[in-house]
Amino acid sequence: MYRATIRACYLGNFVGALTCNLAPLLYVTFMHEFGITFEQAGRLTLLNFFTQIVTDLAFSRPVDKWGVRPFITLGHFLAFLGFLLLAFAPRLFPGNPYFGLMVATVIYSIGGGLFELLLSAIVQSIPNDSKEKAMSLLHSFYAWGFIVVVVGTTVMIKLFGRGNWPILVLIWALFPLINFFNFLRVPLAPAVSEEKRTKIRELLSSRYFLFVVLGIAVGGATEVSMSQWTSAFVESSLGLSKEVGDLVGLCLFALLLGTVRAVYGSWGDKFPLYKAMLFGSVLCVACYLVAAFSPLPIISLIACIFAGLGSGLLWPGSVVNGANRFPYAGSSLFAFLAAGGDAGAAFGPWLIGLTADVTPSLVKVAPWLKHLTLEESALRSGMLIGAIFPILMVLFLTRMKKQAQA
């Protein structure tokens, strides 16, 4: 009965990958064409995540009141509209195209925030006995979307030329439009009634829920920090080409990220989620440390790639942990979880960049790295600090386990 619904959710997470990763692939183009700075480009990413956080929190009550369908269709329409505005920003705002880019970013980011709020909730509400498997498969489509966006955008830029970037944005805009019509007709499971719904104060007073939110924040930081910085890390710290960073580093990272989610989605009932998340967190600690301290660039690159394997279950696993503990919480639970994940996704890459700027020589404590220039050691030092996130994940998982047994 709900197969079409699940397929629409999978495509929705693919569109979510578009809203987060398409514009950053065009930042260099924007800088050359519109004369914007690195800071202004980075501000678009910050605006994206901030808008998603506000959306997550602002729409939870309206969703509980009016139902899922109006808002999941709204999210797809806004993603479509935002991409249209992005493509036509130079024509609509000829005097200040950067303002047009910001307006477009806000609009499609509201759509992205609604995807985060609602897609997991829709899948979680569908009656079945394999929530962990369904959630892992759902989140794997974000990783597949990430790969397709990187490769597809790279190929289309080659085909159409960098100056014709609006064409490729319009092509990508077809996907949210298609899924808009999908969600107009697919069946949706009934919402939790007001009488049964867990109150927000009950969620916020639960230590278990607190550790779930903290866990998804550091899990998001662990995953997104590596995905955001791998390309620059490979180029500036490892001395390898940008193509290697994008098409090898980023795509293989996303491939492992998606594979572990898809594999766990198929055979996850054979391995407890807690142990899988704990193992992944420990692997990420090792990956960040190896990326920071390895004397061989190729080993550091391999560590960046394998962080995708370790971080694959941290975000979706946190969603499952919260939803299983509070099955009647409604949209409020998913709003807090999505906001927590987005906060970590925004803060983690920022902290790594800040570390690279402020204390670029941290890794030179290792005798075999003393010969590195400041530019070469800067992001290695950031990766060293990034190891804090999976370490905290281990701590929060341990505390969650104790709360669950209490």
C-alpha cells in the first residue's frame, strides 16, 4: 500500500541532497561571474543551514495541526521555485545578483528544512516492523543524491560550459517538480492524535532525548565536516588535484556513506543499531586522526573516504533512537532532531575552518610533520580538532545506553 509513498520519500531525500550541495559546486563560478568573495560564498552555506534550522522548529506545530501533505508538497514547490530563482538571479537582480542568490538560497532551504522535518516522520509512521532498515535506506538516498549531484554537475559544466550554469540548475529543478506531483497523490499514514501525542515538555525533560539530540548534532558534525572539507583538504594539505578531491575523495566518501546505510537497511536486523553506531564512531575517530597525522597523502585521503563508512549511521540512527523511544511525539521530535543535526552540520565545518585559520600548526607536534608549510598543516590541524565530534558521539551513545537501561 505504501510502496509509492516510500519511493517518493527516497526521491525527496535525493532532492534534499540537491538543496544542500548544488550551489556549493557553483561557488567558484559565482565568484568569477559576480565578483563575490570567499566569505560571501560561505555565507550562502551558513544561510542555508540557518534557514533549515528555523524551518525545522517553526513548522512542527503547524504540521501536527494541519497534517503532513500540505507541507511536504510545499517543500517541493519551494525547492523548485528556489532553483528557478537561482538560475534567473542574474536577470532578476542585475544590479545585485548576490542578493538574488541569497533570496534563492532562503527559498529552497525552507524546502530542504521541510524535507528533514517530514521525510523521516513519514517513513517512521508507515506500519512495519523494520524502522531501522527503512530509515537507513531513506538516508542512503541522500548519499546517492550527493554523488549524482557532484558527478552530474561536473559533466553538465563540461557539456554546456561554465557560463551556462543556469541551464544545469533548471535541469536539476525538474526533480522537486516531479516529486511535488508525487506527494499530491501518494497515501500517507494517519497522524498521531492530539490526545496520544507526547508533549514537548516531556521530550525536553528526558535525559535520553537530550543525549539523542546531542548525539545527532555531533553525528551531523562528524559527517558534514568531512564531506565539506575533503575537497579543500586534498588540494591544500595533501597536494593532490581538485579533481582527485571531488571525484575520488568526495564521491567515494558518499559512496561508502550510502552503502553502509543501504546495507544496514537490508540486513540491519542482524546487528544491533547501538553497536553499529558505536563502531562507526570509533572508526571516525581513527579516520580523523589518520587524516591529520599520516605522513603519506594517499593514506590521509583513504582516511577521509572511510569516514563515510563510519559516519553513515550516526544521523539516521539517532533519528531511529529518538523515534523508537517516543513513538507518539509527532513532528516536534523530528523538528528537534533535524535542528540538532543541522546545528552540528553548520558548527562542525566552521570549527574546522576556524582551527585552520587560528592554530594552523597544531599537527606539527608530530616530528614527521614539522616540515609542512602553514598552508599544508592548517586543515590537518582542523581535522585533528574534528576528531572531537566522534569522540563525543561515543560518550553520548554510552550515556544513552545507560538511560535506556535505567
